[in-house]
Amino acid sequence: MASLAALALPLAKVGEVGKDFFHERSSETLSCQANPDKLFCFEWAKDNIDRYGTPTVQHIELVAISILAGFAVAFALALLAHRHHWLRTPLLAGTGALYTVPSVAFFFLLLPLTGRGRDTAIIALSAYTLQIIYRNTMTGLANVPASVKDAGRGMGLTGRQLLWRVELPLATPEIVAGLRIATVSTVALATLAVFAGGGGLGDPIYDHITFTTNIILAGGIAMLMAIAFDLILLGIQRLATPWLRAARGQA
Amino acid sequence: MPSAVRYENATKRYGDSTTAAVDRLNLEVAAGEICVLVGPSGCGKTTAMRLVNRTVELSEGDVLIGGESVRERDPARLRRETGYVIQQIGLFPHRTIAENVATVPQLLGWKKDRIAARTTELLALVGLDPELGGRYPAQLSGGQQQRVGVARALAADPLVMLMDEPFGAIDPINRERLQNEFLRLQAEIGKTVLFVTHDIDEAIKMGDRIAVMREGGRVAQYATPAELLMDPADEFVEDFVGADRALKRLALMRVSDISLWEAPLAHVGQATAEVRAKLRGAEVPYPLLVDSERRPLGWLSERDLAAETVPAQPDSPLGPLLDLDDVMRDALADLLQGEAQYAAVADRSGRIAGVLSVEIISEFLASPAAKTEEHGAVERPHD
């Protein structure tokens, strides 16, 4: 009985997001929409482009904060597991389990705990990044050649020095690869933050869900954002690994 | 002279296994010597080497470096005082060559310009263009990488060098070059080196003293290369050294080490009657044609001697021309290759010094003089 009552509150909140949610909110678009064959209404786009300003900024904030938080946690977990081998499997399983929770359900499960708003969205989005960042960091560390570690230790580097001066720098490509995957998928997932009341590009999308121009604009911005983040991270990776560039140049 | 490294009943047991990987090893390495640990795979030679810098921890017993127990040192600090060169080289891929070489000096807190000077000095010492300092390891060949590995190990002027099959991953041509260069380097700097290999030929070439090990790191024989080849302690050592140990001894000698035979010399235009007179009772039954500077030109045949005077063009070509400085094994190889019975030996200025033949070599090997020969490290042939 108690568990049913516990479920009642979040379900009530779901009720607020009722069947009207998906209906056309305003009539402005109706004139352009009247022609069903028209895929993209340029006029409307030109006039209404600034509607997407705030949602875009919100979206960037959602992604940036979630990635930073997710990276901080996943990286710390990876360092722990690197030191204490027995943690590897449980942590991999744990982060994986978080990843399997469907996004919208995750938001709703958090609602009674953290309420509606950006924080809820960020918690869920960060949780999704954990597995890929954790796994890639572990893989990167595992791929450091044993001979390099042997030589490093044999020369007198302490465990900590070896980790920070040798292992982590060499694991950078894999770690950044994980960050890139996490970032691109977070950009996509953040469009669902609207269900948690978190803002972002999901807001305009669901405001006019049947208006194709709107979808194309909001979706297009999200895609460009994902590509931009990806390229920035790729640039960071290239800058951080000059030795790979040298090897490539030689090949 | 105090030993640089001393094993005292050093033992290593893994887990709760009853058999020891290294079982009560007692060994003394003198300062400035290359001590080679050689033996079949799994005999514990690498483990024994690693006990010195604590990359493998002792189970029982002790290892002393310069009289000080390794157990009493902090492992990281200890390792900064021992050079470490491994087979897979293990250069840091993300650091330049110069940064790799500077690793230990940096750990020790040296000043930047001291490090830079030392790096340039070391790269030159191992035969690398100091300009390579700015490159990354992936841009160097395997042989070059291992030279950097050696330079890196020498950077902080360690007390002891530990080398675990350092040239094992290099192709044979470069391996020989690296071995020779390391020996030359060693002649200059005189480090105490513990060198592990499974290759008996490398052991004989590199070692001042060789410890032949069997399972459990047990030393079957600890001797100089010459002693090992002439007097193997038991069947194990004999088998390990190989059935061709007589030939191996030749690698330790130079042509100048034995007394050569004399061939009767002939000059162009000389009366053949004179030459024939010299032939009677000569050690070598063929006259050798030489020029005015006594440089060998060729061998004279019966047909040449049929004429009145010695012709300018001898019937037989000179064939292999050996040098007094040649390693005996290479000289024998040249003799056999040239399918010649006799080969002229010249000195550094090209003048005839004598004649070598297979007979001379085998006579010498069997003689008591050869058995008492001492071959010091400095005189070891290594070109």
C-alpha cells in the first residue's frame, strides 16, 4: 500500500503533462502550416529565430554541466578501480545499470527526490555518461604497454608518478573518445529534459510538435551543437597528443 | 676491491610454491665488470637480476649494492641509482627522446641546463645525432630506440646497470653493432653491469665473467669466457656452451695472438733460381709475390717459376688477405670462404706479416700455450 502511495505523487505530476501537451499550442503557425506539402517555412523561421536563443543556451548549459559532472565522477571511479582491481566489475555493472534506465522514466523517478527543474535533468544526464567515460578510461589505462610501465617503475617512478606522468597521458585518446561519445549522446538526450522541466531545445520542439519547420530548426541546432562539441573535443585531443601526430606524419 | 653487487643466499619464492624461482643465490660481481647471467628459459636469471632493483622482492636472503642492503632502501629511490634496460625497450611514447633520457635526472631534481648538457653528451655517447632529441620514439628504428634506452639508463650515472636481454628484440645486424658499441662504451666508462641473456654467444662476447645458471637460479659455473670454453664444469655447462666450443674460442682471439708461418718472398724481376732456393725447407711451399714495400700481390706457381725471372702477373691471385687485427674466427671464415689453403696476413700498413692456414689454427688450439692464455676485457676483440 505504501509503495502505491509513493508512486501516486510522481504519477500525478505526469498528469500535469497531460494529453494537451502534445497539441498545437498557438495559432501563429497555422497559416504556414495550412499547406501540408511545405516542408520549411522560411518566413516563419526568419521571424521567429530568436525564440531558440534561450533554449539553445539552456541546452549548452545542460550538456556542459552534465558532461563535467559525469566526467568527474566516472574518472574518479576509474582511478579507484585502477588501484583496487576488485572494484572493476561492480563499477562497470553499476554504471551500466544506470545506463539502461530509460531516460524519461529516469526523470520521473527523480522528480519526487529533486523536484522539477534543471538539476533533475542534470543528474539523469550525468548518470548516462558514467558508463562510457568509466569504461573508456579503464580501457585507455589497460592499453598502456606493459613494457612502458615496467621501464617506468624500473627507473624509479612511484606509483602515483607513473599514473599521472605516464599512464593517464597515454590513455588520453581513449578517454577523450569516451567524452566525445558521451557528449554527442548527451546533446541528443538533453532534448528530453523538457520532461523534467529542465528547459533546453526540447522546449521549442514540444511547443510546436507537429510544425515541421520548428522541428527542423530545433533539431538542426541540436545537431550543429553536437558536431561543434565533437570537433572541439577532437581538437583538444589532437593538441594533447603531439606524439601521435608525429608518428602519423612519419607513416 | 669491494664487490659492487653481492647476492647472499638470495631467494625468491612465488606464492606458496615450494620450488624457488631463485634458490639461495650467492654471487659476487666486481665493480666495473660486465657479469652475464646466462641460462635456459625459466632458469631464474631475469628474476635474479630484478632482485637487485627490487622490481622483484626478495623472499629470503639479501642483495647488497656497494655493501648496502637493498632491503633498507626505498625501492623508488634505489631504482633511480640503478640503470635499467629491458628487451622491449619501453621508451615513453608520449615524450621526446630528450625527455626520455632526462627522466631520472628530472626525478632527482637536476637543474635544467645540467640535464640538457647531460642529454646531449649521452646521445653522442650512444652514437646518436643529438638532433634526434626532439623526435618521438615512434619515429626511430628499433636499434635507435634501444640506444636511447641505454642512454636513458646511464643518465644519472648509476652505480649498477641492469640489462635484461637488451638487444634481443633487435635484428641481428644491428644487434651486433649495438653489442660492439656497448663494449666500446664500457671500455670508456667502466660501469658495473648485470647482463641477462639466453644466448651463449652473446654471453661470451659481452661478459667479463659469466654465470651459467640452471633451474632455480643455481649457478653451474661462474667463470671467464675462456675458462668456460676450455673447462666446462659439468655436462650441463658443456651442453649449454655448445659442441662447437672450440670454434667459439676462436672468437676470443686475434690473428696476432699466434705465431704465423713464413712464406718465401719473391719480387718482380727477381731471378727464379733464387726463389727456388728459398723454397727448399720453407714452412709454406709456395712463394709469395710482394712489391717493393713488401705488400703481397699474389702467389707464384710452378709455371711462374719456369721462366727466367719472376713475372709481374702471378698465376694465382692473392686470395683472402687477412689482417693482424682480425678476430680469429673471422679469419678462419675468410680462409674457408676463399677455399685457400694459405692466406697472407698483412699488418696495419699493408706489409706482409706472415701466412695463416687452417693447420696453424688447429695446432695452436691443441697446444698447451693456448690453454693458459688469459683474455682480459680490454683486449677483447669487438670489431
